[in-house]
Amino acid sequence: MGKIQIVADSTCDLSEALIRKYDITILPLNIVLDMKSYSDGEQITPDKIYAWAEKMHRTPKTAAIAYDRALEAASAFQKNGDEMIFLGISESMSTTCNVMRMVKEELGYEGMYVIDSRNLSTGIGLQVLRAAELAQQGLAAQEIVRKIERERDRVRASFVVERLDYLAMGGRCSSVVALLGGKLKLKPRIEVRDGKMEAGKKYRGNQDKVIMKYVQDMEGQLRQADPQRAFITHSGCDENVIRSVEDYVRGLHVFEEILITRAGGVISSHCGPGTLGVLFYQK
């Protein structure tokens, strides 16, 4: 009898250490620079993306996982007699989940399940780790899928951005365009709601102070969080700021585990440098 393989796309922003620890397979989305496609996390880094964007005065395009790559991975698991649970970026933001459904159909892979996370970054990562833990506990694949889908709307994913131009050019958050139009030096809190990004509370000032104000504003939510874990995910922030956020969250004495991860190429392409978020499950 085979095992349950947990598979995610690269926007889950899990570290290499977590990927190894939980035996997760990652399928990369693609970053497109001047019509040339690069596999996220394999052929290009966020810092290279930033350098290109600054030079070209535009942001990269991103594209779903390559069909052939997905087919190859799923086919190998199927031949091995394994079941496969795939968790992907919100269908409102990418066609990735649809690519996986086409793979499932082509292979006739009854043991393959596709979950729309309705989220991004470690809002996906939280669900991926939970699925991996449930598999380790011996739950059946269908039961894991039911639990993840039943609980996915309890994921709280938000972040503050320093560069509105990245979000506006990427087109993933339409409410940001209006902020840019006003030419105000605002830094919005971006929240994932129903699988889409929306601008919430607006901040002004130095990004370091904005980040701390954002985290302090979340204290009520954080105290009502599922205590198992929280992610602090950033797209290239000063180490001192990251540590200050970690110290603040740890000081609430809520979470058993606080994980710090660097956002990959997809999130960095759309949000730009200086972005930071705290992500967790609500109780």
C-alpha cells in the first residue's frame, strides 16, 4: 500500500527545512521576465526579481505551474500506488488548481485530490503543514481533504506592503489602484478575504514603524488564534524588524511555534520588498 503524498505549489513559501521535515513536494509556478520563463525558487530568486523590476520599471508576470512538470510528478506517485493531495494558491489569483485538475483527469488518477487553499503565501503553508501532520497521524486522504477544506476559512492572512507600485502593476489587488491614484504615501494592510486580496487599514510613516503598528493592531486577533503555530513571512525586511516582530508575538505567550520564512518569487513579484505579514489559524 502506498503513502499519502502532500504536494503544494511554490507560493506556499515554506522553507527548505520545513519542506524536508514534512516530506512535501513543491511544484514551482513560473516567473516571466521579458517572455522568458523561470521556475520559482529554482531558477530565480526574489533579489534578482527586484533588480530586474527596478531596471525595467515594471513587475514580472507570473504563470501557473507547467502542465508537463505537474503531470510528471503526479504520474510518478500514481505508479507508486500513492495517493496525492495538492494544495494550491487561490483560484481567484491563478489557474494552478485547474492545471492540477486537468492532470488528474488525463491520468484518471482517482487517488489525487486538489484543494483550492483560497489563500496565498504561508496562508497556504499553514494548510500544507496541517495536511502533512494529519497524514502522519494516519488519517485517510479523503478525511484530510474534508478537514482542510472545512477549516481553510479560519486562516488569517494579512500583510503590510511598502511598495504600492508592485501590487498595482501586478493587478492582484484592485483596491490598491485607487490609493495610488490619490498619490498618498499610504501603506495598506492587505488582507485575504474569500480568496482575494483587499486593502484594509492604511498606515503612514517609516515602514519599520508601520510593521510594528500593524502587529500591535493584531493583538486581539492573535490572542484568539489557534495556538499551534504562526508564521512571520517577509519579502526582504531588516533583520532587526523581523526579530522585533518575533519578540512581540512571542511575548503574547499564545503560540507553541513561531516560524519565520522568506517569501518566494511569486509573492515578491506582486508585493515587492519590505512586505511583512503574520499568518495563523483562528480558533
